[in-house]
Amino acid sequence: MQKRPFGQTGEDLSIIGFGGILVTNTEQAEANQLAKYAFDQGINYYDVAPAYGNAEERLGPAIRDFRQDIFLACKTGKRTKAETIDELHRSLQRLETDYFDLYQLHAITSKDDLDQVLAVEGAIEGLIEARQQGLVRYLGFSAHSVGAAVDLMGQFDFDSVLFPVNWVNYFEGNFGPQVMQKAQDKGVARLALKGMAKRKWADDEDKSSFSKCWYAPVTTEEEAQLALRFTLSQPITAAIPPGEAALFDWALKIGRDFSPMTEEEINQLKQRSAGLTPIFQHVA
């Protein structure tokens, strides 16, 4: 598995990450198998959050034997210092570790989110304290808003941003390039989500084949190749695939064989994206 630098930290991460949703609602034996299989394939970047059902409880035992050999990222959806610290300690206990390599504010979306985490006794104070205590090594955030992501990077020196980097979002929604540029300008590492998303589900569409996806993902290996290679061709460190095992298998293969997209392939994706409804849009 190819690896890339994680910003300016000196860490190198596998270009494909292991998303904790993969082990949500699995039996422990299956979670163990999935996590170890990914490790054996060269993945060293694992990401999880309390919001992912019972993923923390499953992932902790699953990575026990190789915890020291991976880069473990977790998140908090809390917005105050006290709540953030409480949630951090619960996550450490569930994941059977005494530190996180990366701890992130989860799903920063609105101005209210920004105001709350930046306030006195806000979540960022909790992150700073945790870093001082050695409970976390690096600080980051995830976001689903261009404006919120750009604003937050302008007000605090994060190590990373986790953000949707997706072909349809780029071509049909004007969503993503602004965050990549701001992060590059600030020296913030870029981690990607939603690379294999295609469009929003139709209201009457059968979603049972991809029950862990709130969006309609790509459905053929050929389209998955184009979609994820587009994401990996952007100035990012790594991409986290959807929490569906079949899509994760495709992502592993793409990561092992990755080559940057050609101009012809990019134009092909632009044509394929025409008329699709992006899962996120940005109005300038």
C-alpha cells in the first residue's frame, strides 16, 4: 500500500484508511478479521468515532495486537471542553488505548459549531489540554461545509482537516477545492471522505445493498476506480472509503495499484457527473 506524508508531522499514512463503520454491528470475530486483513494489506491509518454505533467497542479488541503499529484517529461531536474531555476518555477506554494519534472535532458544519468550539471552555480547549497531557498527539477536525472549514482553519492551527473530496461534488457542486487550497496555504494535512459517493439517493430507491451509506455510491469496479483515483489524485494524504465491505475491497485494490488520473480520464468523469445531484454543494 502506498503511503504519503501526513502534513508536516513526519508521519506517513497509507493512502487508503480503515473507516470504523466497517465494523459497526459486526460480530467481534468478523471485526477482528476485517481489521487484521486491512493491516496485512498495508493499511496503517484507522479512523473511528463514538457516532459510529458500536464501532469503538468492536475496533478496540480488533486492533489490540498491532495498536502500536498503526495511526489511530478518533473524533468527538461534543462542543464544550468538559464534554469533549469526558468523551475522549470514554473512547480511549473502548478502544483499549492510552492515546490517540489524531483527535478531531467531528462534523463542524455551522457558525454555531464554530462559535461553540472556539469559545472559552469550548471543545478546542479540551483538545489542547489532551495534547498537553499526552492523550492525543495531533489535532484535527472534520467538516461538511466549505465556509465552516475555511473559517475554522483561519482561527486555529490544526494538524489536519477531514473533508469530502468527491468528483461529483467538485464538478457539479463547486464543493471541495476551496478547502484543499486553504489547507495547503496553512500547511494543514488533508484527509478525504466520500471519494466513492455518486449522488443522493432517490426517495423511493432501494438502499438495502448499501445500508451503511446515506448516499448512493458507485456500483461498478470501473467507476469506483475512476472515482477514488480522482480523490487520490488531489493533494491529500489519504482517503477513507465507505463502510461497506465490498466497496472497501475495491478501495484496497485501487490503493495498491494507484496511478494519478490522466486529463482524458478527468474529462470522462466530468461528463459522467453531468446531471447528477452532488451530496454536497457550495454556493459562492
